[in-house]
Amino acid sequence: MIDREFVRVALFGLCTAFLSALATTPVAAQMASPDRPVQRSTMSAADLDRIAATARPRQPSRAALPGVMSAQAPMIAPAESGEAPRATAGFAGVPVRSMVDEREYRAMVEAATAARDGAATTQSDGISAQNYGQNFQDTIYHYSDRLVSPRPYYAPERSVGLLLFQAQDTNWYICTATLIQRAIILTAGHCVYEGGTGNDTGWNLQGYFIPAYSATDGSATGTNQPYGRCDIDRWFTTNDWYNTGALNGGYDVGLATCGRLHDARWSANNNRFPGGRAGYLGFCYQNCRWNYQFLTQLGYPSNYYAAGEMTVSQHLEVSGQPDPYNPGWVGLDYIFGSGMRGGSSGGPHIANLGEIVDSATDPGQFPDRNTIFAVTSWGYGLGNSSGTEIKIQGASPLSGVANANNFVDLFNAACRRSRAHFGTWTCDLLVP
């Protein structure tokens, strides 16, 4: 005979233990799109080119930009841990010379040499600011933008590319994304999910990543995808972007898993994982937000070259600082001057871009090369009494404010997907 009192007490104990476990379980730091087949259209490289030419740059609505917050009470930036950034190492990829025939390789080298020589003859010192915040050269809003020339064939720039996707409204959009593992790309949260929706209706329907995209790079075959493209398998974003869609909070970060390359002009890339060919960049995953950082931004902004070519911008970026031209407002993201606009969203902000041999005994606070600290999130132009405009963008630090994004869990969710669907060797899980 069943002892009902025993059962009642036992159930009560189980329920209490279950509720206690829930209370001590941390809130999820990442959200993933449903594990279902992605709605993907069958299209050729030429079809994709036509879509890319008419796709809209993806950006948050202007009403949501931080510039409208000037009349509100000041926001106080939570204190950071003060600990050094924790970051992964990148991978340079396969040498270009092994992918193309000798004739095309020589042509590429000649084009690169001519571009450098041309720059040196037209500029007194070979370096100048191509565009800058007018009359703001002595502030943090000063910047220098230029075309990546001749084209992003080589590491580390070739790890960055164009993200072409169809959102829930069925329209096609463009953003910028970066390889951070063999089959994982990094971009902005608003490039993978309609922030603040809080349910599964906000995820993109389908997408493609084209590393080292160049609209004018037709070469002999007419295709502008030397490394090909990969189909997006699944989307990921932070819990706070999923639920709130708030800008200037460090939340606007997204990831995606991406399959094998196809339709590559250099056929040796086909059926290979993109990060194994074009390489991938290292990334910060803890303590990524600092008061001051000199970073290099890469992207495909629609206002430069109609988003057809990669643009590079270099600038000092600040966070947790009040904006002197927008009283009462504090930047929780990195803020900086930039001429880039829509289409640059999701682009990487990289510490120590490129390679250098440094014999100094003190290499600096963060000497690691080619490490992503943030992704482009929002931007606006702020007019003033003199009629000029301060051009400002914001970038979400990968770890969020005070590590609130728990980027380790976010990356590991994408890595588990990559390991399960593409092979355990495609990425290594992060250890907190």
C-alpha cells in the first residue's frame, strides 16, 4: 500500500530542490536560432551578386540611436574588473600563392606594388587622412578612412567579408562579419536577430558569408568571390540583445556557424571550411572593455564604394566616458569618430592589425596581434552651432559591460554546433 504522506513529503522535497537549483542557475548569456532547416534559395554566384547590389545596409532605426538620449539622466558606466584582456590566437590561413596560378599571382603583386607607388607619388609622405571629422582633428572624433588596396587577398584582412542575409521581413540586407574559427563568424547582434523581439520570430531566414568580397574584382572569370562563399547554418546572439535590443549597452554582438565554401573563383577553396583557407582572427572574450583603445575598424559601408569594397578606419576609441558634445550622455560601448555608415555593422575592431617584428623589451599592455575587441553597432552624425557634423559610431565590446555578455558561453554555444555538424576539429571550446 502506498504511503501517501511519504509521497507528499518526497515530492515536496524534490520540488524544493528543483526550485533551489533554478534560483542558483545563472541566466542564459546567449540565444540560438531554432535547430531547423534554414530557408535557403538556390542561387548562383551571379544571382548573389545581383542581390548584393540591391541589398540594404542593416542598421538599427535612428529613433533608437544613443543620440536621442541626451535629454535623459546620465548613465553611469559600471566599473570594469581592471584585469588584463583574455584572448585567443588567430590563424593566418593558406598562402595565396598556393591557390592561384603563377600568372595571376604575379599580376596581383604588380597591382599591389602599383597601388603603393601611386599613393607615394600623390602624397608627400605616403600617409594622410582620407576623411575626418571636420574641425575635430584634435578630439577623439578624428579618424582616417581609406580603401583596402589593392584588394583583401591576404591575411589578416581576408578573414573579414560581406554578410548577405534575408531578415524576417523577407528583405535582403548586408553587414560585415569576420571569421574567428574555421566555421564560426562574428558580427553584430542586429545582423542576426531583430533585437528586442524576445521570441523566435526575430531570426534571419537565411544568409551567406563571402570572405574578402570585392565587387570590382572580376579577374578573368567575372566572379568577385576568390574564396567562394559559405551558407549560414545557425545564428546566435546575447540574451540581452534578444530580449531588449538596447544600443549602447555592450549587447549588440552576434555569431553564426557557416558551412563549407563553394563557387570560389580559386577552385582550390571549394569544399573547404572558410577559416581553414582565409584564416581567422583572434578575439577577446573577457575584460574587453577599456577606457582607451587604439583600434582598426574594417567594414563594407554603403556610403563608400556602395558597400562593394572593404574600408579601413583607424582611431582612438573610448568607453565609459561622457560625450562632451552630448551633455549627460555616457558611452557604455566604445565610441569613436568614423565616416562609415550602414553596411559597416558587425565589422571588427582589431588591436595591432598586421604583422610586425618588435625588439622592444616592453612590448606594451596588449602586444597580441590581430585581436578583435568589439564589433560596429550604431552610428549617427551630431550637428553643432558651427554647422559642421561630428561623425560618431559605437562598437559593442565582445564581453559586454563588466563581462555581462558572458562571451565564453556565447562562443561555446556556436562551437558546440560547429563540432557537432562540421567536425570536432573545427573549433576548441573556451575555458572560463
